[in-house]
Amino acid sequence: MISSTRRPPFVRSTSLTTSLVDVTTAECKEFIASPTQLHQPLTVTTTVPTTNIPPNHLYRRLSHTLSRQGYSWDSGDFCSLTYSSDEEDDDTDTLLDTPTTLFFHERSQQTHPILDLTLAQQIRAWLPRRFGQLSNWTLLYSLDQHGASLSTLYQLLSQKQPCIFVFQDEFDCVFGAFVSEPIHPSNSFYGSGESFLWKASNGTCQHYPWTMNNCYFVYTDKDMLAFGSGQGTFGICLDADLLNGTSTSCPTFNNPCLASHSPFECLGLEVWTIT
């Protein structure tokens, strides 16, 4: 395990605007000696004084930079960031300057709706800023409109990002997942730390972000669609018929069972993108 107690190069000042915006290849390589070390836990311990940048925001920018430089984040590679600060973390900046009105597109009037505007607004609060500021939610796939076919779902979601999955089980429990990467058939896990799971409960939306325990974000092969994993479990998993699913606690998101019970029967599925 690599460990560093010195201030990492990406935290150079107390200014919010210089946190990770200008991370360079050289700086990444300064504390990651080689790509193969990404297959081992990487711990960076630092103290960031007088800043309101949440640790997940720091990690997202680092993850994006490393991915851009050709490092692989598939199949469970992971880094863990130990973060300490003399101020409390503050995620409220993700809610600032966002428009108040959302617009739904491409859902037929004959389609039984799962996602409504109230729930969409609650989910929106957890989206990365670049998506949370957008107002147009477009339905890419609906079980009602497009039929129960995993291959059709993959075709309709090809090259689309982000994707917000909305599931409804036989007891009308509504839950889902957010993935910022384009969905595509794959025999390995992929995605980013921006992914999260959620559940609608008693008029509120409960949010389960990435724990940094592993990088098992999304798995999409011809036989199943799954979000979050580890220790033989899946946060959400649906079979190729988009009918039978499971939801159990998983290390990726530290979520509870999101459905009314597991296994569950999927009676509704919508996938949305935002523009």
C-alpha cells in the first residue's frame, strides 16, 4: 500500500478555484508511481485547512484526471482518500445557482409514470453540478414504451450520459441509480465515483453515494444489469428479461435493500438523461 502524509500536489492552497482544476500528468505520477499500482489501495492522508471542498469532489477531479491520462478504473481498481479538515464538509454548493423548473420529454401520455417532478427535484440535489444545472429530462427507455428487452435498453442508451435509472417493484417501492458514464455492454465493471444509488421513501429521497471501498459501479453484460457490488452482493441487479431483480447491501455504496424485499419483481423501469 502506498501512503503519503505530505500535502499532495493537487492541494496547493486554500482557494476553492485551485483545488484540483490544474492537476497535471506529472503531479499524478508524482504520487502514483505506475499504472499497476492502481490495482492496490492508494491512501493519501492530508489536512486541507480553510476549505469547503468536500472530499468526494476532490476525488472526482482526481479520478477524471487519471482516467484522461490512460489509467484504468475498471474491474475493481480503487484508491481511498483519507481526508481531514479544520472545517466541516459542505455539499451545499452543488445546490447553488440551479434552475427551479424541470421539464420532462419523450414520455407518452399513455405510459404509467414512475418518476415525477417532485422526486426528480430531490434526485437533482445529488447530481454533479454540470448535470444539476440542466433542466431538460428526456426519457431514453421505458418498460411500458419499449418493452422488456435488455438489448433494446443498451441500444437506446448508447452514447447517452448521464443516465438516471428508476425502478418500481411489485409493491410500488421506487428506487434507482445514477451513472455519469454512457451505458454499454461490458464484461467488467465500469463507471466513476459520481455514481450513486437512491431510494424514494416517505416523500423524501435517500441518497447512497460511493463509499470508496471499491469501484464496482455498474456492470452491464447480456445477462444482467447491476449497480454496486462486492462480497458476492449487488446493490441493484436485474436479469436480462428486466423482470426479476435483487437488492442487497453492497460495499460500493453501503446501501440497504432498496426494494420492498429481495428478490423483487420489476414492474416498472425508466431511464432518463439530462440536457
